[in-house]
Amino acid sequence: MAERGSVLGLRLIVWLSSAVGRTLARFVVRFVALYYFVVDAAARRASRDYLMRVHGNATLAMRYRHVLRFAEVTLDRAFIVAGKERYFDVTCNGKEHLSELRKGGRGALLLGAHVGSFEAMRMQGKRENLRIHVLGYFSNARMINAALERLNPSANTSVISIDESNPDFVLRIRERVESGELIGILGDRVGRLGRSTRVRFLGEDANFPTGAYLVASILRCPIYLTFALYRAPNRYDLYCELFENEVRVPRARRDEALAAYAQKFACRLEHFVRRAPDNWFNFYDFWERS
């Protein structure tokens, strides 16, 4: 999906993050979220579809709050990148898993989703002296990445962009995992040419990517689930749990094995989504029913 907004709007976010406190910036973002909510009918429909599945109800106020949470987390991303971590309280659940990886010098995949803030997870990883790189499709996020780079020129140094036309990114993943570093992947959105399978999520089948499981099987590295749930006004609850210590994808049953891993992930994602329903940020027809 193409970015919305403009360079001017993103510069406003950059300015807010640099020149004013978080309280005033959050007040301004309420109007940004309201504008987005009013003009984007597709996002309103997607929010309604999702919230009906979780709550059985989706009032306009609930849908606006859903969009507002996305705006607030995006704003916080700018503050985190700018090094203004003092604004945030962080709780850690499963911290021992990452400590064991660091002590053992073992690389791994961190499998997350468009839930809460992965930037908050990276913030905590930095505090724990963990090197976390994010793998994903960033061609549709050039404006926001450029804006974040204005705040911190090194903001994108730990980003690995997927490019099907150039498989070198796979070698970069291998190098980092073999060096004991961590690769973060968001496992709830399928890329344009990415492998996927349909599994059950919130009562209906939806497409989930399977690339992370193939990568883990090739690199023979473990997968950990990681989520950072946002709790207004300034807290992030971080969760880390072992997903698979060893991913096995037999050639004879590859599709079946990948579907099983994707379903397992969808079940755990549903668990965390229900804990913080306004933290899931996929504002499109996720179930692709039309």
C-alpha cells in the first residue's frame, strides 16, 4: 500500500519530536489521526471488520481510537529513534530468552507482527546489548524512513530490505545470524511475491507468509516470538517466547509443514491481539473476502 500524507506532514512529525515535548505532540497527533480517519474509507472499513471479530462491536469511537493508537505508536517511533527514551516505561516478559541468546552468542529470528511497536523492542534490545536487524519490504515506506533518518542518521543502518530481484539480502541474513545477531521479521503481512498459506485467524482463513520458517530451516536457527504492546500513555509491555528451537521443513511435506508453522503463529498472534485489540495495525481487507 502506498504511503499517505506528504513530506511536509512528516517534517511536522520530525519537528514535533525535536522541538516540543511528547504531551503536546500527542495532542497534535489526535487531529492527524482524525483527518486520516475521515478521508480513508478503506481504513475505516478494515478497522470495523477487525474490531467486529474481536469485540462483536465497532462504533465510530472505537474505530477512531484504533487509528489513533497507530498514530501514537508511529509518533513514539520518532521519539525512540531520536534517542528520547526517557518518555517510556518498559516491562519485559521472557527477557531470559534473549539473555541466553546473548550469552551463547547464538543468532535467531525474532518473529513479530504489525502489533504495537517493534521499535520499542529494538530500544530494549539496545539496552541489553543485542544487535537486532529488521527484515522487510520498505519500498512503500520511503518517506517515513527518510524522516526518521533526519532524526538519527544511523536509524536505517539495521534495516535489511527484501528485494526479490537481488537475492543478496539472503546472504546478509546468513552473515548476521552466524555472527550471533538477531533478525526481526513481521509475520502477519504477505509481500507482493512472497510465499504464503491460508490459515485460521480470528474466525476466518487469511493469508500468512511462510518465508520466515523457510529461512529458519535453512539457517538452522531458532525462532522467538516478540511483541511490544502499547499501553497508553507511555508504557510498552514486551513479550518474548520460544516459538521453535529447530524448524524442520521436509521436502516431501513442505507445504504441510509451512502451513502448520503459520497456523501456530496465527494462534499466538490472536492471543496477543486479544490482549490489546487496538494495537493491531493492518488497515486493509486482511481476509480478502471481496
